[in-house]
Amino acid sequence: MSRFKYLKNISFNELSAERIINAFKVRVKDLPHLIEWRLNGRKAKTNKDKIRSFHNIHKGRRCFIVANGPSLKQTDLSLLKDEITIGMNRIYLSSAQNGFIPTYIVVHDIPVQLMQFTKDFDDLKLPKFFNWNARKHFTLKENITFIRSDYTPKFSEDLTKTSWGGHSVTNICIQLAYYMGFNEVYLVGKDHNYEQKGVPGKLVQSTGDESNHFTKGYYKKGMGWRIPDYKGEELAYAMAREAFEKAGRIIKDATIHGKLQVFDKVDYYTLFKNNI
């Protein structure tokens, strides 16, 4: 999906006054973070050096990007025990359920994820990548690196510059996987199919019993979460697919019964035919 097609396909209902005003506010609040990143002061430089330490660290290997969709309940994550995995958001809850914990974790949404579960994320011991704009809310430990995002649709091959959130943390994970040098990337648990509908990006209150994730109570009653922007996500994924194909790399969707149609599908279990 091209940027022009994305803009053309946005309906009038999706361009609510609330959405436009919120977009303006977010960009204004972003300015101090953008300036600090570009001035390349001590904190920004140190963080960029940490990002560089991951460049091509897994060159030529394969990885699995593990999202948080309900299809994970039908997915045998024990098969990933010897694989390199990039998880996202509250995937750490799967540790109690089935023992799965990713190699890396990425969290990007500030109000929905990083601010509502700050202590959980701060306490995680595995290597973690958070939104640069939330840096002041976390203990600056060795295992934390911040990724800077802006609002220009693109696929970033150099995360020391900037990235694009692409309306989903999954897109940050894909850019990180590319930067780390993975030759094969497989999406797992990316259902792309929330049960609730509404204005994309709208912040709504949880009832506490939504079934959009791999575990009940993912959000407690009264917590906030966002209606997905599927069109925005698909634009980002189309850019990602183009970048991978241009570089001669593979990116496929191994989500069981997933609704995302941007990437070629692959049967999750065939990827471990020698292990089953």
C-alpha cells in the first residue's frame, strides 16, 4: 500500500476532530525529545552507541517476532526455545502460562503500555527496547536501549537515526530485526483482528474481559487501550516487505489463522519439521 493509497482510503469517520487534535498535541509534545536526539548530547550519544552494538549481531540467522494475539493459545511456543525471538508489550505474561520468554522485548506505546505497566517493564531482566520519549520514566540499566520514532512513513534501516512506529509495535520489531541482520523473519501471534471496532487510534477504556490477546485480563478494567489502525499498519508492513525483498531477505507470517494479508503465509509447524 502506497502512502497516497493509504491517505485516499481513510474515510471521513476516521478523520475525527479528536484524532486530528490528538495528532497535533502529540507532535508538539514530541519536539523536546526530537531536539535532544538531534543535538546528540551525552545521553543521546550513549544510547545511539548501544543501538550500534546490535547492528548485524545476528547476521544471516532467523528470528521469530512474537506478538500478543489470541492465536498464541493455539501456538506451541516451546518450539522457540532454541530460536532467537523478539517479543513485544506484555509477552512476559506468557512466562507464567507456558514458560516462554523472548530473547528481546520491544515496547513502544507510551500511554497504553509503558505508563500503565511501568514497574513490570522496568523490572524485566532481558534486553529491552523502549520508546526514546519515555526514557525519563525508567531506570537506566545496562539492558535497556531506547529507539527514537518520528511521524514520517518509512522503513528505517538505521535505528541510530530514527524509525517509524507504523501504528504498531510490530513494525518497530521488524525494523529492529532488519537492523540486527536477520536473514529470515517470521511473525507469530499477529492476529490483526481485534473484536472491537471504532475510530483508529482512539483511546478507549477496557472492560477487563476483552479477548484480543493471548491471556484474559491483559488490561484491567478501566485501563486504556487503542483501537487499531489497520490501514496504517498495512502501509508500514508493505514498506517492510519491500525493504526485505530488496535486500534478498525473507519475512513471512506464521500466525495461526491470522488476518494480516501483507506478507506471504507459512505454516508455523513446518518451520520446525526436524524438531517435531
